[in-house]
Amino acid sequence: MQNPKLKPLFLLLFSCLVFQTAIGQDKTPTLSFFEKADTFHPRRFYTIAGIGTVIYGSASIGLWNEWYKNYPIGKFHFFNDWEEWKQVDKAGHFFTSYIYANYCFEGALWTGMNRKKAMWTGALVGTGLQLTVEVMDGFSEKWGFSMGDLAFNTAGTLLFMGQELAWQEQRIKMKVSSHAVDYGAFPTLTSQDATQTMSISERVQNLYGTSFAELLLKDYNAQTNWASFNIWSFLPEREKSSFPKWLNLAVGYGGGNLFGGFGNQWTTDDGATFVLSSTDYPRYRRYMLSLDIDLSQIKTRKKWLNTLFKTLNWIKIPSPTLEFNSKGEIRGYPIYW
């Protein structure tokens, strides 16, 4: 992911918007719109397809006009971004492609489509949505089509498909979390020509944004992508087990001290160059082990609440966490966001 500005937001919100908007449109009197249809339901299918097409087209046009057209456009080309962001962006691609495929699958099931067709619908629609942005990158002279992005997009989709084919359920769910980083602890930098100063907080605002949504989806120092394993679902005689169905074990990946794609040196629009010491503040990888809650396993009498829990299940629940990082440190957190 060469461009951390809009891609994660575009990719994540689409799946939520299509499924939830379509649910709100169905008025079938004999079938609650929070229930999946038992047989193919043409009205639901065309509703979700129409809404999805409109949102997809609008989002694609908006993304192009608000972002890509502000940069030079050229011939389609490739770009090797593997070394960027300590691959935290690649983990984001894996997460997003999984979420896309799974949410589109759920939307297809809601229309009464059989599981196999719904699986392929989720996989193909999700892949197409991801490819849209990758192709836009390919025509931008500032970036390029990334084979690394494509590989992790594909891997996320395959995680969804593999579980559906093997178990007809998602025992391993991809999630994301974001914690507050104390950027005030970093030193104020002086430009190499000694004419300007800049705080790391200013750099972060310019690079990642300032709103909660931007920091959640774009700040690679704050973001952790998780694979959350539902323990109960792996038990040999689970139906007889009293183990909590909602309790998960999650492994996560993130990074630290990331203030540029390939390194912590950057140049402002007016030509001032800043460098953050790699000795004092090395870029590093973070490997996390944590508990989690599978919201989809919490059943209530309210169908709308069950739907809400399932929709929000991409969010990692704050829990006790252990961190192992590439600096050789082991850290413990009573509650990690």
C-alpha cells in the first residue's frame, strides 16, 4: 500500500455500507430483514446488487477525483513496495481482503443464495474491489501496481475461502485495533539546513491524518492487524464442552517508529529535509499475543443486536496482551487497545 491516505478507508467502509444499507431496504412482511432468506430472494438480490453498484461507482469516482488526479498519470507500471512500512501495510491488505470477501459472502447469503455460490460471489466481488484501487495505483506515476499488495489481497481472500470449504464457518477471523501513541515523547527535529523545526506529532498529522477514523485505519504505528482464533470451534467435542464460545486467542502484527515508507527521512513541500535518528529510534516490528471476544458468538433475543455484533466483529476487543518485538523486548499490557 503505497498511499496510506484513502485506500484503507475506501476498502473497509464499502463492505459495511453495502450489507447494512441493503438490510435496511428490505420490506418483505413475512421475512424479517435481519433474517437470511431460505431460498433465493430476487428482490433482495437486485436491491443489494443495485446499492452495491452505486456505492462502488461513486466511491471509485470519488477516490480518483479526490486523490489520484492530483498526481501525474502515466502508463500502467509496476512498483516494488515490499520494504515499505515494515510490511504493516501488507497486513492491512490481508485484513481488508478477508473482510471484503466475508462481508460480501454474508450479503449473498442474505439474498438466499446457496453457500457455494455465495462463497464465490464474496471472493470475486471482494477481489474486484481490491483490484480497482491497485489498478489506479498502476496508472499513477507516484506509485504503481504492487505485486506484494496483490499477493496479500489474494491471501486474505483465500483465508476466507479455505475456511468456508473446510468447515463451512469462519473459525479464524481477521480483526484490527488501534492504540494511542505518545508522539510527544519524540524529540523536535531540526531540518538539515537548520532553517526549520518540526515535531513528530506534526509529521504524523501530515502523514496519517488527525481524525479518529484516519488514525484507526492509517497510522501504522498505532494499528495492529489480528488473526483471532475461536478456541471453542477447534475443540474435538465442542458441543459437549462448557468452554466459552465467545473467547478467542488472537495473534497480531504491527510496527513502531514508522514515519516514512522506506525510512524516517522526509522532505517537506518547501524543500526542508528532516531525519529521525535510526540509532535512537529504530524502526521495528511488533508481534502480539492477546485474548479476544468473538462478538458473533454472543447470541441475544434481538435479531438486530445479533446483526450489529456480527457487523462489528472486525474490531479487536481490548484485552490483556503480550508484545514481542524486533528490538528484543517483551512487554505486557493489562489492557491493549
